[in-house]
Amino acid sequence: MSDTSSKQDGLEPEITRFFAGLDESGSEPDVDRAIYALGKRIDAKVAPVAPRYVQRRKWIVSAAGAVLIILISAGIYQISRPTQCFPPRPSTYSTMIGQTATIHLDDNSKIILGPTSKIQVSGRRVELQGEAVFTVTKHTQDPFTVQAGNTVTRVLGTTFGIRAYDSSVRVAVQDGKISVDSSRVLGSGDVATVTDKGTSVRHNVDVSQMLNWTSGRLEYRSALLSDIIPDLSRWYGVEIRLADSTLANQHFTGTLKPGSIAELANILELTYKVRVVRVGNILILETSPGR
Amino acid sequence: MRNANDPDLELLVRIRAGDRDAFDELVRKHYVALVRFAGSLIIGAGTEAEDVVQDVLYRTWHLREKLNPQSSIAAYLFAAARNAAFNVRKQARAIDRFKERLASNTLNNTLTGGSSLNDEISAALAKAFVRLPERQQTALRLRYKYEMGYADIASVLGVSSKAAERLLARGIASLREALGKKGGGNDSLKDLRGFLIPLIVIGL
């Protein structure tokens, strides 16, 4: 070690104090919160690295499969948010958080797949996990069927949405007629909710609002915040935690255009008069002091 | 090197083996310093510094098997935080305006930092400090604020130990000069040095 450096480490007290005070302003970073958020991120199921289609390319692909894939990539441009679709097999499509995908079938039917959803297509028979809106071409001889959870929906030609993220399945019909589990026939404006306990049907519902996500808008009319939170995690990739549990019963009316988490935080702050603390992909809603 | 005595070494070994508790312990140990350090390199750093540091830590966990037990994990974390902060900075539109804001940021932070310093001396030192090149500032920060050894400072900055020493020497010389001017000339500077107490004991 050189002479100069050893001398220089004996610092004047003023300089020592200067360094002690350096960078100390602002609030103390909350290490517990950070460890919690990091743990969440680490534990979050790492989205399976989608196999790149090129790597999995098989040279013998059925003509139908090839057409499908081309149409899918064309469909992506019609959606406001960038989307990706990585078919692990020619007939299975899945989306990640915040993504949608448009699938054109060879019978001219169209499927718009919601975020964190998966669909398996074989001809006019599809199996859905998550949410999708179907516009089905009429074909009297060959009904279009959707299996979602334990519910099978049969349809001749119509536009309808199915939401099956958990054990309950919601089928909303915009126009046409469909049958759910071969028993109930639903018409335009009908919404069926199928749970373990049975099926309930509401009539004259504004279905277009439920299916509006296909045009990149999430519309809510006096929806409970607790009901919206799962949507937000699927569209924004955020986890929302309520510091004050009474916030869950607040209503929300409005339209969200999924975008950045920062935007969402702003909207929530303005709507609910809360303080939103962001830690990575977690938003913590706290009741603002003084209100 | 000093590696056998590096208190993080045992943690590192456990982290490489996939021990999450050890990782939490590492985070607990360095998080606040990393956020403050990253914040010093990002303007208007609020939660942004925390985001940067969390991303660094998250990546560190994923790369844990590639962490080199021969080198200091603290140096690795600070280097990664510095790079990540620079990436955020790259997005700043006008670099010159950015530098001005960085300077006033540091000034404000220092002056409002709640230290018991005489305002005049503090202001003079802060002014001199923010005028230093970034690498000198960072070297000084790491040495005197975060108490890092020369070898680690060198590895954070990606320079040789000698070069790190030179950066420190030049930085300190500038601060001393500012302190001397503030003290009213060479005489009082000598007085100060007469009362100099080596507060920081180094192990090098």
C-alpha cells in the first residue's frame, strides 16, 4: 500500500460526518417489505419458457395447421396490445399475463383468447381454461362445442364469451342461441354461471360490457374491488394487497385500458382516495392518512 | 485475499445450494445500502431505486449457481446495482440536465439529511463532491459510506486496485481542498489537521 493512501484514510471529522450523512434523506427502504416482494416473485410460477416455434418446427405439418399459424400471426395485429402465441402443439394456444390472442379457425370461426388462458382446438371441438370470446360460423350439421371445467357448451352459430378461471364457469351470450350442458338453452343477453352447486341464469344482461376486453377495454359498473383484483392480476401482472380490508367492498365504475402498472396505480389512487405503494409488481393499497 | 474472512462467504455457499433463508439474510444485510447507493445514481429516485435493487436481487437469486465464491458478493451486488442504475439513467432524455439534477439532488439530500453538520461546511463539501467525476464519487461512497475494501471497490468499478486507490486519493484531495477554503485558508486547515482523529480504521 502506498504512503499517500494510508494518510488519506485518516479523514477530517467534517469529511467523515459528510459521508455519514450522505444518501440518508428520504424514507428508510423497507427491507421486510422487499423480502416479502422478492419471495413472491421467486415463488411465482416462472412462466414456462415458451418453446420457440422455430426450434420445434416439424417439416411435416398438416396444411390446416400451417394455415392456422399464419392466420394467428395475422390476427395479432388486430389487437391493441402486443400479443404472442407460442403453440407448443399445432392445436394448443396459450396466453400470458396481459396478453390476448386471436385464433382464426378454418371454418371461419374466430376465437379471442383472454390473458393467462389456454385453449386446445381440434376442429369444432375446443377445450378452454381461462377466458375466451367465440364468434362461431353457422354449421347445422356440425355443432361447435366448448368444454370449460365440467361445462360443455354447444352452439350452432353465435357470439359468446366463456370465463372459466376457477371452478365456476361463466357463459355470456351476445347473440344467437347456445346450449349449456345439454340442458339449458341460452339466448342473447343471457349469462349462465355454472358452479358445483348448480347453474344460475341471468337475463337481459349487458353482455357486450363483459366481452369488451376483446377490444382492449375492461369495463366495470359498480363492481366490487375484490372482484376486479383477479382481473388486474391477469391484465397487468400485479398483485394487489389491501392494507385495509374494508377497501375490498369499495365499488368501481369505469373503463380500464390495460397498460403500465404505474398508470394503474394512478387510477387507483384517484378513484379510491388511497395511497398506493408499489413494490416491484405488488401494489399495496393503504387508506390515505387524514381521510 | 480477504475472502476467508468475508462474512458473506458462508451465506454465499448456502445461497448457491438454494437456501432461501440465507438469501433473505443476504438481502436483509445489504438492501438498505444498495437502495441508497442505487438512489444516488438515479435522479428523483423514489421507488425506482427499490425496483432497480429488487430486480438485481431477483436476478442474483436466479444466477445463484453461477456466483463465484472466490469473489465478494457485496462487490457483485453493488456492481450490478450500479449497472442497473445506469440502465435507468440511459433512459433519461437529456444527460446534461440529468447531471444538473443529480448534483442538486445530492446537495439537497445531503443538506436535508438530518446531520448535525454546520451547514456551511456541509454545503461546501457537498458542492465539491457532486462536481467530482462519477467514478470518484462512487469510489468515495463505497469506501467511506459503505465501508468497502479497495479490492471490492476496484471490482465494482471494473478497474485495478491501484486505479481505485488513485480515484479515492483524488476525490479526497478535492474534498480537502473544499474544506480548506471553507475553513478560511491554509492556517485553519493546519489547525484542523492538528486535531485530526483517524475515525476510520482500515484493515488493509
